[in-house]
Amino acid sequence: MSDVVSAALQQAEPLVAAMRADPRTPAQPSSGDAARRALLGVLAEPGDGTLGALVASLGAEGTVALVAGERRAEEAFRARQDLALDPGVRSVEDGLERWRQRLDAGAFLRSLEAAERLGARLLVPGDDVWPARLDDLGMHAPLALWVRGDPGLVGAEASLAVVGARAATGYGEQLALDAVAGLVDRGCTIVSGGAYGIDGAAHRAALRRGGTTVAVLAGGPDRLYPQGHAALLGEIVERGAVVSELPCGAAPTKWRFLARNRVIAALSDAVVVVEAGWRSGALNTAHHAASLGRPVGVVPGPVTSPASAGCHRLLREQDAVCVTDAAEMAELVGRGDDGLLAFPADASQPWAGSRSGGAGRNAQAGPDVVGAGLRGVEIRLLDAMSVRVPRSVAELAARAGLEPSRALGALGTLDALGRVRRTTDGWLIRR
């Protein structure tokens, strides 16, 4: 490990110790382990399964030593005969290329200092308040969580995610308000994404009813996004919890919204989709929930309404339950009149394999919509690009968390699709 990274970790440990979520006990991970997990969270994009596999095999300390050193993956495998990773040496080598280009000790320390100023708390696996549900994500689980507010609410009993379209109708918002009020009365904690539309209605209803609510962000804990919900998210910090797996300073991007959805699904005992268009990001959350064995409830709407086309699609194509009021939603988490409903707790499918809705009708703009016809690598590149400022392949790869070779190949695909153009100074999004 380089001297610069070692020195940064030494400076980081007292900062991290002050931000631990609850009093330290001998059984909890050390602040050194937590600091290393925080560093890895700066280097990788959310849900990086290769990094998750490395941490599971080498621990956070061993993984940081490998990433911050100069050894190749093949050398590490030779040195550790017991090291058995799926998908193997090549994927680890690609990962090292991705992570090392983001290794910046100064930026890491600045992100910790920003978190300390915010009063954020750091949760890592093994902490008393770490939400055990996240472990269902396997190698794609967050390495750590940053929490503003009450960390104990993040893994609260009877947590129910209420999600839906940003461009919600009056029907959808009113139904969300009424249903969440009834769910709060039944002791449920409401989890959502803080967005406009259904998410915002769900959070507001929970707060007005005196209940608890958790908002999961797609950017760092200092990025209360969307800006129009800054006051709402600030109130959630005071009376609930705002959660992110990304460090301070990380901007919300379309790819990170999709990755964030797996956390919403995993933190919840069940997911309810109140209103969603044909390609709404809420469908992505529902698919994550189904792959994790969580019950999925769907509120039907008028068959002529494009805003409910995604809900009807879930009912037709997926193993989803039709729910029409708070009592039926509460049954999904065992708070209804019929007692606890049984559902499988084991999750064998990685989050990245869950479907996010196909291209088709009623596209909406913004992060609520899944990128039609594009792979994840291409979405990440577009997130990293500008229409005005040209960027080199190396810079785009670092911003997107990709190996330069993959970034170059994806740029070729986007160029062929007419989405980007190359200039003498670098690459731009085509207007």
C-alpha cells in the first residue's frame, strides 16, 4: 500500500470513529475497518459485485491493500491459494483498473470531513444497527451506509417501500397520501426515494401522521436531491432518516438512481407501486424486490391512464398482488388482519440481473425512466458526459467508474447510435 493512502487512513480513523452510528462494543467492526470500507465506497460505483466478492474473501483491509498497491490480480491469486472468486482473475484485473484511477487520498479525506460537518453517521456490516436485510443483496450489497437522522430506523421492523412515478396524477398522489396514513397507523415505517410525485407524497403523509420514514438517496448524503425537496428531506433528517451508500460530494446520476432502487427494495419487507408508467423506474424497484423474495403490491388505475400502464404490466407479467388500500398493503408485511404472510427470504439473483422495464410506450424524462435500448455501461458514460465540455476517454472512464477499454468500446456504440460525437478535444453528447 502506498504511503499516501496509509497516511490518509490514519487521519481517517479518528474521523470515522466519531461518526460511528452507535457506541462501540468489542463485537463491532473496528474504526479502521469502517474507514477502509468508506474508502472503497469512494472508489467504486454502487453494487460493484467484483469489489463485494473481494471484500468477502480478503476483508476490507486486504482489499484496500490490493487496490492501493501495485500487484496485479494474478499475483494476488497466486499468493492466496485459498482465494476463490467468481467471476475470477480477469474481472478482478478489470476492477483494479477501474478503482485505481479514482484513488485520491485528499478527496477521500475531504468527503469524510464533509460528512462530519453534516452530522452524518457511518454504518458498516457488523454494527448493531446495520440493516440485516441488505445482506440479501450478496456481493452487490452496500459496503457501508451514510445516515443522516436516526440510524435505528434504517432497519426498522415492518418497513414498507411506497414508490411510483415522478409525474404522478392527482389520483396517484391522493391514494398514496391516504394509504400511507393508514400504514403509519398500523406501525409501518415508510421507505421511498425522496423524488417528486409518489415518493414525495409518501414521505409527507408519513410525517404528517407522526410516523417514521426513510429516504434513500442516489447521490451523497450532502446532495438532498431533487432540490425542490430539500425542505422535505431536511424534515426527514430531523424526524426520520436519510440514507446513502455514496460518499459526500457524489452526484446523483441515472445509473445511480437505478442502483439506488436495489437498496430501497432490500431495506423493505415489501414494496408497493402506487402509480407507474410503462417504463417508470418504479418497475425497476419492483423487479429488485421480486428477485429478493420480497412481496410486491401494485395499485391498479384506470385502464386508459398512461400513468398506470406500468402497474398493470406488473400485475400481468409478474408475481405481484393487487392492493387497493392501507389494510391490503399492510398484509404484505404482516400488519393486516390475517396475520403474517410467509414469503421466501433467500435471494439468489444478483441485483444487476433484475429487469428494469423494456422500451416502449409513455416514456417520461429524468431519472424516473430507464434508459431505453442502452446497456448499463452506456448509461454510465452518458451520465459522465457533457453537451458543452469535451472529455477524454480516460476522464470519462474515471467519472463513470469503468475501465478505459470498456469506455472506448461503449463510446463507439453510442457514436453509432447518434448519441455522442467526437471532437479534437474529446467526446460530447450530441445535441
